[in-house]
Amino acid sequence: MVKTLDEIKTRLAYAPPKLHEMPARMSAAVSLVLRETASDIEALFIRRAAHEADPWSGHLAFPGGRIDDIDSTARDAAERETLEEVGVDLVDGHGASHLGRLDDVIGHAESIRVSAFVYGISEDPVLRPNYEVHEAFWTPLSHCTDPARQAIREFEYMDVARPLPTIRLLEDERAPVLWGITYKFMDDFMSRIGRPIPFMPWEADENTEAKGRDDD
């Protein structure tokens, strides 16, 4: 089992991420921030504040947001948004190190391309959530592979109710669960470090549909 940030960096460097060049209405970037503890590696998540204008209102996610004109690169956007949302400075030399990048994810319900960058931090920073964030919290990677925290729930997806995999990261069973785009990023990340979580049903559906088209 991967136990250190250095091991994670080596694993992420083993296979280059898949970057999507297809046009999207919006581009965004997020940060998967990790820290070592005595028992496991922990990841930083946020619970977005409730807001009627936010399509991801109340969802669990990584810190991050839209890529703006002031951002030179997607990575710059991820670092800027993380500093704004939770007060964590990810610029190299500020107690953080860039470990790698995950595959881009394309949102299907929304025309959005999201890029994810992985960071390790050596300190225990004070988290300062801004108005966009209800709370920020750390969770051990073991939660992502704990069968008791895995469940299939039904979500409205492209105007169709579909069963999708979820992970309960918070102890409160009434709290939001991890699903959707951030779940896809965690699926990619956990597979890369040798601690895979269950497959996503929509991948099986897409593979079946693709096979059906090939057989026509």
C-alpha cells in the first residue's frame, strides 16, 4: 500500500494523464491536496455552500473553480481557487509540492472540462473557508475503499434517473456523499496508487453502447 507522498508522486509519473482538447462551454481546475498522517494519507475536500445559482450547491468536491482570464494555465487556476476557497497556498516553496495531474474529466450534463492537479503538503495548515464553502475537511483515503461507506444512489443525470456509485466521507449519514465528477477523479487517483474503488456503472453502460455500435 502506498504510504508516502513521494510514492504517490512516483505512481502519478508512471502514466501521463489524458488531457481533453474537445471544446467545452466552461473550463475549470481543481486541487487534490494530500497530507501524510501516522495511520494513512488524507485528502482535503470541501462541502460547497448552499446557493440557488450554483449547480453544484452543497456538493462535496475538491477546492477549485473556473479558469479565468487572469490564469495563465489550468494549474494556476487550481492554485488560485484553492487559496481563495480554503486559504491553502499550493505554490511550490510555500510548504506544498506538486505531485502530478489526473485525467481530465468532461461533464456530460453540463458542457464543462475539469482538470485536476495533485499536491502534497508537509504542514497542517489552518483551513479558512470563504463564502463559497460550507466546510473544509480532511478524510483518510481508506474511506474510499471502505465497503460500509460505499453505496449506489439514484441521481437525475441528463434528465434520466440513474444509479451511480457514491462514497460517504462524512460521519453524518445525512450529509452529502461524494459522487459525479469528483468521484471520477478519485477513481482515477485511487487506481493509479494501487488502491482502487468500485467501477462506475456509466462506464459499463458506455462500453456496452460502444460495442453495440461496433456490431451494427
